[in-house]
Amino acid sequence: MAVTSTTLLVGDTGTGKSALLATLAEWGWKTHKKVSLLYSIDGGGFPTHLDALIRAGIVRVWKLRTRGEAFETCSRACQGQWPTEFLDPITGEVPPGVTLLPSITSIFTLTCGYCDAEVAQRAARKAFNHTIKCPKCKKQVNLQTGTISEKSSRPDFFKDVGLMFYDGLTSMQDWVMEDMAQKVGTGELKGEGTALGGKIVSGEITVGANNRSHYGFAQNRAAVWIQDASNISGLIIGPVFTARQQRATDSNTSLRIYGPSIAGQAKAAEVPAWVANCLGTTIVLDEKRRKEYRLYLTEYREEDNIPHLCKTRAFPGTMPDYLSDGPIDPESGLPIEGLPFNTFNLGYFQDLLERATKKTLAATAAAYPDAPGLQPVVIEQGIKEEIKKVKSTKPVPKVAVKKSGHKPPMRVPGKAVAKKPIPPRPTQRLVTKRANKQSEVTSK
Ligand SMILES: [Zn+2]
């Protein structure tokens, strides 16, 4: 299974981003028999290619705006949640405020610390904040006198889902900005800057305006959305975001750049560092003024000589600079040579990335034949006891029943014990963290 790492597709409208998502959905189905979820924010219909995949069931689409509640909807979408009901599965429209299904559901079980019996099961950890009577020993059990275990499961709906696309980040940012302006208009949020308090009253309507704090707020949301999406488990490849591009100034270097368009300019140069792969889509014209669609995998410049920030998580030199099918015949709309979407294809990009990763792994293994490889954490008995001594700062009284062969209680009844640390999340998070770290290194 491929390493999960987030990809961001950056380019102007009409440079083939939706078509590229369609190529990736096809790849997901052909190679892994997995369905793609398309979280669509932009208005309008879908290109024929994508529409056909939706009708075939290879892509499932949700138009986020039809649910309303900009903040909640965007946040939950980026956690991989999906509507439980649709008005039209072809357009992706849902009823306003529709209930969302999480991609992972957890069941928490409270086990009695006195008799080891199962006390209760709940959907949330906080449901155990009050005491519950143990059905076996009839004692009152709470977080201090019992233990909680968590079991996660994936709802059936997500079992054949392997890819998630967010189209796109810029529109999600626009939506939450509009929402904040609207809340200024209705008085839910305080306006600033003008005598009118950031509001314009026109006849019967009041229009609010965005202020500076809204930009910072929206930018932070963008970072959280991408982070949350990269932690979604069960996908065959990391989530894919699209974004329009904007010209901005890198606040660190004061140089002009092209980067993903999120609210304001301040973070545009930073966003590529939040993802493993930041790819650029553009159209170039050849000497005969024929169009050529290109997917850039590395930084590129056009006539204005301003860099477009692009990168992949692959080792430098293991990937081509860009992917293209060559010039398009203006009459047929097909490439002059070869098939359409043969190379200008995100599935092809995934294959290249996997090959490049394997090559790097093989080269590293060959360079260090004596490397120890992956090792479990083994702790000698002596050190284990040292750790125990350090850990037990609060001396816990010895349990008398220990020697009699009885199973000792999990906790000393009635004694307040320091709260148990929350058990670590599934390994998925570790993997993505590593992937992010790697992307940070390569971005430097
Ligand atoms: Zn009990």
C-alpha cells in the first residue's frame, strides 16, 4: 500500500484540474478497485469525463454548499465525513443541514477495576465522566476506578472508498470568508474599520465586509483542513486538494511567487510546505499556437519569470519536470501524437512516484548494506525497572491479594490515581507525520 501523502493541484481555472481528478479516479478503480469521493465546492456542472465516472459510480460527489454551515461543513468534509442523504446523487446536492457520517466510528468500553467485568459501551469517551454501576460487583465505576478501551470501525459505506478529492481549497476559503462577512451583516460578528462597523445597508439588505482578523482565521482553517485530511485512514493514496493560483509575495524572502490561492496573500508561499506534493497545471502554446496542457512537478516559470512553487516528495532527480500529452490538435481536440490523458494523468503521476520511491529505497539499501533495518523497541529488564521507578512518583500501595494467585484489580479501589494517558491513535497518524516531515525536508 502506498504511503499516504497529500497532493495539492494548483492552477488557473480551465487548466485541466478536474480532468486530472478524473484520471486519478479511473486509476483508483483500475488498479485498486476503489471508489473516489469528490468534495465539490465550486459551482457549475462537471466536465463530461467526470460526469460519466459519477454515473458509473466510480466517483461519488457531494456539493458542499448545498448543506450550508460553511465552517462545520468544510471542517467535517476534511475529516472525511460524508452525507447520509442526497437530493440528487448525480449533482451531489444534499438537504440543508444533512447529518454526516464519520469515516471512522469509535466504541469506548469501560471495564470494572474491581472485578474486570465490562461495565458499559458508549460512542464517546466523555460519556464516562460520571460513575456507572458495575453489573457484576455492583460497585460504582468511573474513569479512576475502571479502564477505558477504544475500538474503531469503518462504516460499510467507506469500505470501497480509497480516494478523496477536495475541489477546491480556494472556494472553501471563499465560502468561509463570505460566511464571516454575512455574519458581520447580521450582527453575529463585530465589524471594524468603517463608521458603519463594516456594514453596508442597501434598502432592505445589509451587506457585511471582511476584516483583517477574518483572513488570519481563514488561513488557519486551511492549514487545519489539510492536516485533518492527511490523517484520514483507509485511503490508498493521500487526499488531493485543488486550488487556484495567485501571485503573492513570499513574506520571508520578499520575492514574488505564484502559489495556491487561500484567503489573503500572506500564506501563499507557505502552503506548499503543508503538503507532500504541490503540482502546477498550466497551458503553454507552441509555435503554431497550439495548446499543450502541462502538469508541473517542479518549480517552473513563464514569460513573467516569476516562479510557480511546485514540488513532489520524491528524491530530487527521480521525476520528470512536467507531464504532458504534447500539443492538442485544435480541430479534433486530441493530442497530435498518442492518446489523450496518456501522460497528463494523475494516475500516471502516482505510478511514477511509487517507482521513484522504490528506486530511492533500493539505492539507499545498496549504499548501506550493513544498515540495521527496522527494529522494535526492546527494553532490558533493568532499564524497565528504572522507568517504573521514575513513573511511580505517587507511591501506590501494594495490593495484598497479589501473592494469593488471584488476578489483581486493575486499580486500587477508592484511591484517586493520576488520569490514564489517552492511548495513541492508530499508526496511520505516525505514517502521515513522517510523510509531512519528509516533505518539510525536501521543501527546504
Ligand atoms: Zn465490577
